[in-house]
Amino acid sequence: MEVFKAGDWVKIKYGEYEGRLAKIAIHKKSGEYGVILYENNLGMHTEQTASAAIIMLSANALIPLPPYVLSIRQLKSLLSGETAYEDLAEKVYPSFNLKLERRYTLMASDIRKALININKKKDPLPHFKEWFWIILNVFYEDLGIPGKYDPDLFSDFPKDEKEIFSTVFGMTEKLYWRLEERFGKREEVEEYMVRFDEEPLWDQPDDQRQALEESAYFMICNDIIERVDSYLFCKGKPQGAWIYSPGQMRHVVLSYESDEDLKKATPEEKALFKDFVKKLYVLGDVTAIRILAWSHYKGNACYRQNWKKAEKYLLELYNRTSDPAAANGLGYIYYHGRTNENIGEYEKAFSYFAYAALDGIDESIYMVADMLIHGTGVKKNIDMGVEMLVTGYRETQDDFCRGIYDSRFAEYAYRMGEACQEGLLYGLGNRDAYRFYLEAKYALVKRRPFKFYGEETRIEKVNRKLETMREELHIDPDRSELKADYPIFINQLFESRLPVKVTVYKKRGGKDYYLKMSRLSFRELLGRLGDIPEDGNMGEPAMRKILITYPELSYTTVSAEIEFRLEEGEILKLPEHGKPFFSDSFRKNEVTGALEFYAHGDLVAALDAKWYVIKVKK
């Protein structure tokens, strides 16, 4: 009786699946084999389209398919790009049933030679995909590759073939999947190891996609060849005599993600960083332009703040890439007159803020709104400015309530406060302004860990506003209790149209009832539906909480829960099985004055109280 092992290819002799090809997946003690079925017209990607089901068959039902043994000469011809896989395919049955004559160590020079030869072909992209598919899926074990590319193994200046192979294999692997997925989405570009000197144009019509893929292919392949050439030149030489490819230099400078990283660098590392930035800039590399622009804009461990240079490089960056962040930076330089003896150049500032606002930059949107409201650098248009301000405030508040604290919500809240004080928001006055300033202060404190430039100055500015308004409005900053005849913020809890968890209880030994309401977390919601995966891994999204502000108490927080003490409270109806219960809607009964909770249209609870008392901890 034939004995098979996992990975062997077989053909089925008889039965329902007679004539079908299969691959051995498991071998049971009973002697049966678990096989994965494949179609007979096997192609390059057959393994991806195989049936997921495993069929159990006896050894008698299976015929072995011996592998085609590929000679080292054939392998080298294939790896060099001189022989196409299709020239060998007719000898192989099925397409993945390949073995090597003997072990072969893949060299950096093999990949370089293959790319050069493939690039000479009239239509290189299909050849590259086919070549890479063979490397990744057929010779994976025979070539002795221990595992897929690990970013931690990446070496800036490889010293041996193993390291350079890790680099090139990782880059080609990422390129392969990038081409297969037609690049993915624009915002995902920064997640890839390989950076483009020029970002490709995205969302092209179908007839332009092939050209777009080929363009990206050539850019990255040239980078790979440059890295290998650099490695081959440097091999065996002392480090002081090494040369570096643009790709290597780019990777080094991008490895310093923040000023904190640069501060930790040694003097020699800082000197190398600046040298590489200079060389890349001479080559016209956008990465270098971007680093020089923002380094001189903010100042860091390698460059002093220099507004003239920041202006120069930001203009260059914007003209090359139309980067909205660069336009926003230029807007601030001109608004504050950084390069004009601190005399604002408002028309210039407005034009660049407007460019960035069109691309959705929050800072620019509120600056455009503010300049429209006051007619700074542009013809005054209060209605348009206020509309932009209110829209931006709502959108950034929504992000803030989802836990995105490194946003510009604080600036929007502050400007909303100023708009209230100036009488620009119909029906809102100084007490509302005080509420917006409280929100601005809270947002700035939550944002403090992100170390925004000039943050402490903004906090001091808001604190002065709050102190002034407390005196005007006679607000006691130490007050911690508030009474209301209606549960404040209950409407916001029910906005999501998901069930709200409601609990009515008494504290031990107490006489008063307490009402607590909270939004369901994603886990709780799935738990109610019985859909929690066994491993508990749900990829839980951030819950949208609500922004709670009590101006009378000088208090602001973000929470998914609110709680009240019911003063002179009476429970009219509660679910039979006690607490908590779930409700999808509520109303205040205009006849009885009771607060009623409903679930699927049925009344599930009702309570009444003279006062709903809020107590906050300060």
C-alpha cells in the first residue's frame, strides 16, 4: 500500500471524485488521508481557489503524482529571468508539483539579474509576477527560507548575503502584493516599507491602471537594484568607504520618526542623518524636501527653527506635491508674518489656508472660517464663516468622542466660544461661550501627550478666558452638584439608535433611587446577539461616547455613561426581572410627567422625580 505524507500530490482513482487532482493535508491513524481537491485545469493561482473542504479517502483510492525534479541549471535560468516558467510548465503535473535537484542558496545577485532581464522584456509586469510567484510559493522550502519577511530583520547596510536577501525579498514581496491589490487605498501608502519619490496618481480609469502598475514596478525595482549594487560595491570594504543607494539613505532618514528619536541619536548618527538628507535633496527626493521643511518649521535636534528656510522648503514641497499640510504650514507663516518682521501677510495666508481647507485640513478650515468672519485677508462673509465653523466643530467633536484626541477640536471649541461672545451664533451668549471654553480646555489637556507646538500657551489663553468669564457670570468653580427637572444628556445617549443599558438602584442603607444609563460597548452588543467569537478577538471599534459639559459646575468629560440621584423620586414601573434593562427609546409623559422607557415599542419602565441631581468629582 502506498504511503503518502502531507504536501504530496495525488490523483483520485475512483468514486465521486474520480480523475480529480488533490493534495494530501492530513494522515489519520485509521489509515485514511485528508485531501484538498483541485480542478484539473491547474493554473498559477490554483492553490488560492481550492475547495476549503477536506475529503477523507483511503490510500487505495489515490495514485501518487511524482514531482518534476528541476535541475540547478534550469533553476538558475528561471531565476535570472532568461527562461519563463511557461517553458517548464508543460513538464510539470500539476503546476505546483516541483522539487529541486539539490538545495540552492538564493543570492542577492540572482534577484538583481532577474530584474534586469525581466525589465528588458516588452511587457515585464506579467513576467515579474510569474517569476515572483514561483519564488514565493514553489521554492519556498527548498531555498531554505525560514519564514516570511520580518521587518525586524531589515538591515540598512547589509554585510552578508542573508541580510541583503532579507531586504530584497521583503521589498519584492510587498511589491507583489501591492500590484495584486492594485495599490489599495491612498491613505495606506505610509504603511509600506518602500516609499515612492513621487506618489502615483490614484483612482485612474481602467485603461490607465496597467501603465500605473508598470510605473510603480519600475520605480521600486530600480530601488532594489540600487540597493544590491550598493551592497556589492561595499562588500569587504571598511564602513568609511561605503556608498549608499538613495533607497538606503531614504530608509535611514525615515527611521527617525520624531524629534525624540533624533535626540537619542549619537553625534555620528546625527551627522549621517544630515548628510543623507542633503544628498537626497540634491537628487530632488521629496522625502528630503519634506524633512527639511518641517525640521526648519518646528526645529529639532538636527536643525534650528528658521522661518525663511521653512518657507522655502514648504513652497518647494507644495509646488512639487500639492501637499495640503505644506499649504497649511505656509498659511501660518504668512498669517503671523514669520518672514515679514511679524507683520501678517493675510492675503497670502488666506490663499494657502483655502488650498489646504479644500483637502480637509481641520486647522485650515477653522482659519478660513475665522478670516471670513473678520474679513482678514479676504472680503468679510460672516454667514459662510460661521457655517464652516459650526460644521467643523461638529465633525471634530464626533472624532473627539471616538477617542481621537490629537485633533483640532480644541481650536474649534475655542472659536465657537469667541463667536458666542461676539453675538455671531443666534440665540447663544456668554454662558454658552463659557461652555465652549470649558470644552476647549478639556480637549487641550487630553491632547497634551501629543506635544503639539505651542500647546501650553493655548492652555494659558483658555484659562484666562475662563477666569474672566467666571467673574462675569458669577460661577463658583468649586461647585460640584446640580439639580435639573429633566435628565440632561439623555437625548445624546439614544442618538446612536442602539439599545441603552438602564439601571435603577438604591445604595446600601440609602433612601434615594439612582438612575444610571450607558451606551452598550461593541462586546456587550455582540454578547446580546450571541455573536462573540470563541477567541474573543472581535477587532472592536472605538465606541462613540458623548461630550458632557456642565457650565454651572465648570466641568467637562467624555463618557458613555450618565448618572442621576432622583430627589423625591418614585418608581412607577420596572421590568419583572430587575436590573439592568435595555431600552431603545424614551419619552417624557406630558400628562403624568413621568420618564418612560421603551423596548421594541413596549413600555418597560417608568419613573418620576422632582429633581434629577448631578454630582461630579473634582
